[in-house]
Amino acid sequence: MAQKKSSARKSGTRKRPAAKRARGKLAPRKEARGLAASDIALGLSDPDVAGMSALVDQVGGAAIGAYREPLSGRSLLLATLPLGAVQPTPFQRDLSPTHARRLAERIDETGVFLDPLIAVRGEEGFWTPNGRHRLAAAKFLGLRQITALISPDESLAYRILALNTEKAHNLKDRSLEVVRMARSLAKRDGKAKESTFTAEFEAPELLTLGLVYEKNLRFGGGAYSPVLKKVDRWSDAPLATSLREREGYAARIAEIDAAVKQVVAQLTKRGFKSPYLRNYVVARINPVRFHKMKKGDTRPAMPIAAALTRMAAAAKKFNLDSVKTGDLAMVAAGAEAQE
């Protein structure tokens, strides 16, 4: 066996491990497919969409244009429809009023309704197989018409769910997206105040967490989100300045997390086993853990700098003997309820 390995090395026939593709990258397809630009445009009088265009006019909408979808060449019609002429398919998931209201508020803050519904001919008027919350948001905003991408292929209503494979934004994704957006805006106009971008950034703690995630993608931001929600607030400083200030907060959080990891390691050695150990330790050193925020109160429970100072001190003098198994069970139950 040793001789075979030796001879393989001498002859240069030893197999090399396959090169690993960089994480987060997809290799493009070598062969081009789909339609060319000259094959895409369609007139509204084209037989494939003429009947659908007439139905749009009949229900009080307006046909805007038509084209052949670049992958398969199937015809699609872009139109506006009155909200009363569109209904969600009866087999969709139930509407979440909270999500629809939040979506409506975000659309209103943005000032533009960008995403058309996907629509097909329904039993009466049109069905939308995947636009239930956008439709509800449009009704909440009081819109007269809503844009829709209409397919003559009615069976699409039963196949559209197969396209719902997009990864939901978790805390890390949202935080990184927000801080990258902030950097881009700072380059464009570094003098603009951070507080003027509240609609774009969603929540101030996402900026701080995003800066931590940039340095450590495995950072457990969910454990620190509860304290930051109570102490992190929008800054009236220019965006470039506020980002530098937040970088200081992010560095302090990283130091606190390093101390927390040491506590978790010691607890693990003592026999405590739980995926929520870090959440438990962070909750224990949270100086505003029991502070209840009143509805509409925008003031922080304490300044973020003071909160981080107290957390760092508490992590260093954490009392390992005070940890009880029952406490961990309560933290696990609370975390599972949030999930």
C-alpha cells in the first residue's frame, strides 16, 4: 500500500482535491438561452393578448403594454386594474393584517408602488395568485388602480407557489443590507442627517448590528437586539459622522460578545447545555432588561454608551454560581415563542 502511494507521488498521478467554489457565488450558464431583444416586444392587438386587453378595458382598467417573456416566449400583458376587479386566489394562505398594514406604511413612506401583482383571469374579473398582501396594502392606501402583470395562462394560478423560494430576510440579512445602504447614501451626501432616512433604514439598531456583522458574519445579533431596541436611537448627526460613532458602538459590542463567549464556555464546562446559553447570559447583563417602553415613547431607556459600559462590566463579573437550569428553560421557551 505504501509502495502504491509512493509511486503515485513520483508519477504525478495523485488526484488533487477539487477547487471549492467561492461561497455566495453562482457559476453562470455557459449556453445562452431565451429570446433576443428583437423578439420580445408585442403590440396590444396581438392575438395572444388582445382578448385579455379587452377584458382589462371591460373591468375599468388600462392596458399599458405587452411582451414575450424572455425565458419561454409566453405572452404577458402589463396593465392597471381597479382594485375591485382583482381577488386573491381562494387557496392562498390567510391574510396577515399586520403585515399588510406595515407594507402599506412602507409603500406610503417610499412614495411609489413598484411591484405589480401577478394576475390571471378568474371566475369574476381577475385572480392574483401571489399578491394578496400588496392588494390589501393598496386598498388600505385607498388606491383607485393597481399595476398587474397578466398572464393568459390561467394554470399559472396553481403553479405560482413553486416560485416562492426566496430566502426570507433574517436579522443578519436586514442589518447588512441597511448598513450597506447607509454607506452608499453617505458617499452620495455625507452631510444628510441619519434621522432623515428612518423609512429606508427601518430601525436604528439595524445600523449598529450591521456594523458588527460586517466584521463577524457568525455574530449572534438576536441576543443583543432586545437591549439595542431600548437604547439605540436615530442620530441627528450627518450620516458619515453617525456611522463613525456607530462603529465605536459596534466595536464595544464585539468586545462584550467576546466576554460573553468566555462565560458561556465556563457554563458549558459546568454541564449546562443549551443553544440559548448566549441569549441567557446577554439577558442577564442587559441593564434595561426590566424596563418597559411605553407606546409612542421615543426616548431611550438609557444612553447607548452607558448601557454598553454597564454590560461590559457585568460580563466581566458574571456570577457563574447564580445560574440555574430552570432559568435556561425559561429563556429557551421565550426564544421559541419569538421564533
